[in-house]
Amino acid sequence: MVRLCFLLLALMARLLPAQPLFFDGSAGAGIGHPGRNFGVAFGDFDGDGADDIYISRHNAPNLLYQAIGNGQFAEVAAEAGIAHVGTTNVSAWGDFDNDGHLDLYLGNRDEPNILYRNNGDGTFTDISVSAGVNSGHRTRAVLWGDVDRDGYVDLYVANLAAPNYLYHNNGDGTFTDITVAANAQDFGIAMGSLFFDYDNDGDLDLYLTHDANQPNILYRNDGTGHFEDVSVSAGANIAAQGMGVDFADINHDGFFDLYITNLYENVLLLSDGDGTFTEIGGPAGVDDLGMGWGTVFLDYDNDGHSDVYVSNDTYFAPFDNLLYRNLGNTTFEVVSEGTPLSSPMAGYGVATGDVNSDGKPDLLLVNAGSQDGNQLFLNSTENGHHFVKVRLRGTESNAAAIGARVTVEANGQAQMDEVCAGMGYASQNSFTLHFGLGDATLIDRLSIRWPNGAVETYEGLAVDQHYHITEGEGVTTSAFGRRKAIPGLRAWPNPIQDEFWIEYAMPNRSGILQMQVLDIQGRCIATLPSSHTGGSTGRFQVSASGWPAGLYLIVCCSEEGVALKRIVKQ
């Protein structure tokens, strides 16, 4: 038996690093409101350094979750004046007036779209009419981006079976419709969209997904804000039931790749490095045949490779959501099976941000079933990997640094990402960029290409830091305080029988405290009742009746740290 235990421990040690440890912390964080939710947007609207969250909803007041510390939120949409009642398909944060406060644009289904100006005091004012951006018809995607690099973010609005709009920011609180002049007047059934620099020429290009087997469109920016449709020549004209889209450099070749969700068979477009793409969804193992809606790239295990998450609707069948782990060789493996990430609900928008500031990217999934709540998946994967986070502020460039590219070099590997205001399906990631560094203990070089083309480079930077960088002014740091493994979790007897005791002692009372038991595959087999958690200490009995013999992992997750305990059932 002793030998068997050692073998199981060795096997667990090999398996656990590849297994995602996520926990649904929605209730504890205060963001689990049920309802038909469509999209999610991360953005620090109050400037306190912590991401707040806006949820767009169907026929119900939209929600604004303000971060209040300890990974918890308060719903303040009504107080802020942005609890729009109707059906809002999508929202996006962007600082259109460069005053340092994030403004908010809503893309609505049946009503005029809305631009809310941030007053800087926790409230917003509707300026849609005076700004000239209240047009829209069943809007599905909203993007902010400085397409002509004049220092002000412009606005792109993608509509369902109606002309799209490109609004040029005049820099005086108003916008001008330049859609036709810029050659960006798509008339298709638009669903997802994003600005990104696919050809590395320093300006923002535009990609649109289309439903109903209409070809997707890639618009190349000539540097002046005028676009050319290069979809066919680039091999990006996928014709399917396109929904969400996101970008990442999955193979570290210095060019962004595209992942596209469809209602059947998702697509991965790998950049060839010459302005063209090759579709490799099948060979890469990410051609899910579910009802794909939202998608997002993130390095959940901080190993330096971009993983990808897919949310599936359940209208026709109970399709699981999927987390694909990047194996580092342009192939992926599913690692979400049997974990909370698979979620049986009707998944729509999904975005990523480090909600509890522990150096690991979390996921917020919004679900469209009337009784489904939002799901905040807190990342508690423990493997000792390092990370760096970068938050930018423009001075000569737009204040939110939308479109800035950051490249991080460590251990002979380069990674890159861009600040993006709109992606996936109806969603927006945190403005803070996150890079996993694996076992690297030093950042050799960190480079920033600002939206205006200026480049800044920093060398020899420490890992496990949050770097705040202001254009032309340099860098400041804040240690992240990695959520560390801490003592304080006991289980007895061990090996266990059909019943055993758990005792925990965390350093301080925590805002979130959850316990789960995982099997050797990383699947959750038991969530311990919340009546036993919430304080700094506790002791209670657990039934293991019906558990197969083998090795298990107890995980106690809180703001103070993560306590782990391996147990064996004979």
C-alpha cells in the first residue's frame, strides 16, 4: 500500500501542472446575478487600480460591478447612471476624451446606442446625441481604436444585417461618420470583431465575423485610417456561422493568429508571416463542433504559451465549454473536462482579467439562460510559474493606450500582446496585459510600441511584478504578492475511509474562502458546503462514501493563499 501511495503521488505530481484549478467564486464575489446576459467588459472606471466589470443584458437593467477589495464587488449601475433598461448586446470601455477616465459605449438591439461620458466622480452622463454616435441597428460588436493615429480613439460599431459605422473622433467631444470614406461599410450579418495589427506595420487592422455562411472580412489599414478588403488574398474569408474572435501569437513567430468560434466547427487561422493565414483548427485540436460563442486567449498556467477558452451555447444540445491548453508545438489539448470550466449553462460572452490580483488570469463567463447566473472562475492553478503584468497610460498616444503593443522577452522566448478594447463575442478583456513566464526569473527585455509609433524598451526587469508605464515618463512597479501555498490544512485519518475530518487555519479572515476536492484527473468531485467556510478557522466531517480508491487533492482557496492537502482513499 505504501508503494502504491508513492506511485500515486508521483503520478499526481506529473498531472497536476497540466490541470486547471478553477473555482466558481461568483457568489462570494457578489456577481452571480441570474438573467439573460450577453456580454462582459473589464475596465477600471474609478481609477483605483482594480478592474470593474460591466454586464450587458436582455430586457433587464445592465449591471456595473465595482471592485471593493478582497476580490469582491458591489453592483452600482443605478448609482452611476448606466443601468440602461432594454436589451444591450455589447458594451466597451474607452477613454474617448483623454481625461484619464474610462467612458462606456453601449450597443443596443432595438434602441439607439449610447455613449456615457465618465464624469470622474463615479457617475456618467449620456452624450450620445451631442457626440453624434447614437446610430445603430441590432448592434453586435463595439470597438475603440485610434485608426489614424492622431491620439484619439475612434469608434467602430458592427450591426446585424445593417450597415456598420466607423466614427472618427474629432477630439472635441464629437465624432464624424467616415464609414464610406474609410471603406469600412460592411453590410453583412456582423457578430464579432476586433482591431489588431495583423501585418506588423504599426496600425490597427479590422477583422469581422459573419453569421449565416457569409464570408468573414479582414480590412487592412493603410496607416491613414483607410481600409482595404484583403480577406480573399489573406485566406481569412472563412464562411460559416461566425460568432466570436480573438488573437494571440500562439507559436511565438512575431505574428498574431486568429481563433474564430462558429455555431459548428471552430477555426484557427495561423499567420504565415507574409500577410496570409492557414487554417489549422483540425490539426491543432481546437475545431470544436459545439455552438461556439465567446472565446478568449489567456495563459492560465503561466507557462508562456497562449491557451484558449470557448463558451458554448446549449440551445440544440448540452455542449460543454472548453479550455484548450497550448502544448507549445502549435497543438492544444482539452483540460477542462470534469472541471467547473465546462459549465452546463448557455455560455455567451467571456473575458479575462486578474480579479483577485494573485498573478493568475481569471475568467468571467456570462450566460444567456434566464435562470443562469454569471460565473467568475477564479484561477488557483499552482505550479510555481512566474508572470508579469503591464498597465499602460498614453500621453502623446490615446490615454488608455488602446492599440499599444507590448513584447516581453525571457528565457530566449518572445511574447507579444496588444491593448484591445473589444474582442471575443460582445466582450472586453482587462486593459492590463498579462504574460506568463514559466520558470524565467528575469525579464531580459520589455518593449512597448505606442499607438503613435514611438518605441520604449526596458531591460533586466524583475518577474512577478505589476508594471505601470506612462508614455515618455518611465515605469513604476508594484509587487503582486503572489497567492502562495500556505500551511494550515489538515485531513485525518489519512489514508481515509468513508469518512474523514478536515481542519483549516488561514492567516486572516478572507473575503473568499472555498474548498473543493479534486480527483487525480483534476475533476471536482466535491464542493464543501459554504456553511463550513468563510472564517479563518474551521473543522468539519466529510463523507467519502462512494469515492473510488485513489489519490485526491483538497484545495482551500482564499485571498490569503492556497492551502493544498493530498489524501489517499484505500
